[in-house]
Amino acid sequence: MKRIVSLMLVCVLSLTIIPQSNAVTQRELNEENATMYNTEMITYFEQEVGYPDHYGGAWLNQNSGHLVIGLTERNEEIEQYYYDVTGADILEFETVEYSLQELYDAMVETAENVSRTRSLPQVNGGAIMQSTNSVDMYVSEEEAVSYISKAEVTPLPQNELNNVKSNADIINFKISEKSGLEASVANVGEGHRIDDGSDPNAAPIRYDGSLGYLAYRTVNNVRQVGIVTVAHTYNNLDLPFYAYTPDATYIGQATFKRWPNNIHTVYDIDDLGTRDFVFIHFNGNNTVSPVIKYDTIYSQDLTTGAVIPAELSPINKSGESTHYSSGLIESIYYYTSLDYNGVAPTVQRIMSTYNSENGDSGGIVYKRGVNGKAYVIGIHQGYKTINGRDYALAIPSLFLEACGIYPGQ
């Protein structure tokens, strides 16, 4: 199956960490452990061995905080395998009917069936829902209404969408009106300022997006420290460009690769399909606080690296428009194409229920841990409207690790 791998940070002159004052409960410790176990397992499957045939997914038990693993086949040996892979002390297991691979294959086959039937509402995305052992697939409201309600527009049998499902027990069609990138708009939040370096006397351009998380990479054996944010608000700039804080303090420089044969679109060094992030290398005179700007009890954990919390886990976001918001992870396997139309070729996202608006693009998406730690999940990118409700989409930081960009200093 297709691989996943594929702080709001403030530039200041000193580090400030505000400790967490509340006592840590066993439930919170269980949940933090579940995040680490899930990260170990997903990374191992993605980067080492692939997904086992008996693996049906994983999710958080919201009562106990333990990681639940769905298995199509259970015995002592198989369950011990997951203890060995995760290093867990406690896991919970449930029997499911379909493996994760079967769920993915059913989604792809159904999307292909729909694409061959041009008269049907076309699929614009799909998400594997591990806790229900099923797949949600999304069609546009306009096309669905025409298909379902207006026989004079599309005189097709009402059950034809069901007929294209590769497995009716797995696939659920839902209406998705639209998807979008939450790019900059005028006068959102404090914003940040950028320029293309072509005129040293020109005023920096205002960028009303959000900066992401503290990160580093190595270029020609030299370690670079900076921040990661989205690239889709920078597309009209010449290269390289320079970033500033709202008070015109110089942050650093960002460079991109241009996508072949399209001189108007600018992308970063991502060859895995996301192509919507930028690494801004800090000026050596700057230091950066890891404190989350709109959730100041928490600070970015600088040693753990990227995490992938299990489905149904709490998730948090800090951005310039809606500031702090939280929700639950709906799916860590949300797929769409680069232009948000169709399922394949696919780009994977994490879909959640936290609130977001224009200007939040690029903000840190993280998992609250114990003792004031904030574990990096990724960066906020946009939204998808499903059955009238907006769901947030985030680019997993594992994508960026695969490109040599790691959370921390």
C-alpha cells in the first residue's frame, strides 16, 4: 500500500519554557505511551517490512488510553509480534474482518470503477477509518444531488454508486462539497513578512499565514536550523526569498525547487508527492523559543522527532487565525490527489476535527504530552467539508523526515 512516508514559533532572543502545573494521571501516561507505540509500529511498517496481512489498523481506547490493534487473525504468537514491534507494556486487541491492505485496495479499486463511469459523481478523496474497519469515500455535493435527486439530469439507477463498490461492507460514500488550502488572506492575525531579495530598499511583503515548527536538516555536511511551514502561500515569489517577523526582524532564507515545465509554481525539496512545505533556514543571529505561541503551557519536544498518534487520539493546532484549537484524529490515512480531485495518484494527510480558518496554514499540529511537552505531528494545510462539516487536514511530519528535515534543533 502507498507509504505514509512516503509552533507556532516566535523568533526571540532567549528560550522560555513554562512548566505544566497539573498532576499527571495514569490515563494521560497511557495515552502518551500509546502515541509512542503507534509511532514505532507505523514507522516500522512503512520503512522496514510493510503492513502484515493480519494487521487491520490501530486506534486509541478513549476510556483507558491504551492502543488498540485490530487483527484479522489472533493468537499468542501474533499478539507477541506487536509487543515486540512497539515495545509496549500494555496493548489491547480486537478482531476485525479486513486487513489495512484490503481496506486500501478496496478504496483504490472503487475509485477506479467510478473513474471509468463518467456519468457517476467522481470521487475527490478517501479515508481509511481503522476503528470501524471501513473506508469513507467522498463525492461532490453538486454531482451527488444531480445524480440522486434530478433524474432528468442524470437518468441512472439510484443504486449505481453501490454497484461500483469493490466491497459494499467496506465502502461508504459521503458528500464532500469542497476541499481547500487555507492560504493567506488580508489582515489575518499578526502574519509574517517576506520579500524576494530583489530590492534591498523595498518593504517586505506581508504573509498572513502561520509559521510551523522548529526543525533542522544537513546540507553539504552543514547542519541548518530553521522552521518548517507550508509553501502554497509563497508560489508567486522569486527565489530565494527572505523571511521576517512582523516587526521586520530578519528570520532567514528559504529556497525551493521549481516543478519542471511550470515556471510559475514553486515547490520545496519534496519528491514524495506532497510538494507543499518550505524549510526556512535561520539567520545565525537568531534563537527560537520552542514554546507554543497560543498554547504556552506546552513547548515543542526537541528530542523525540515526528509522531503519529493513533486514530481517535486528541490532536492540537496553533495558528495565526484561530489561535489554539483541538479535536480528535478521524483518520491518519486520508488520501487525495495534488489538486484535491480523485484518490490516485494520492497524497496522504491526517484528517481531524480541530477548528481552522484561512491564515492557519502552516501552523504546528502537535500532540500534548505530559510535563509540558508538545510532540510534533505535522503542519496544518487546509480543510475538507464532509456532510456540511469542515475537517482539518495536516501534512504529517514523517513526510518531511523522509526528505531529511527533522523536528528539533
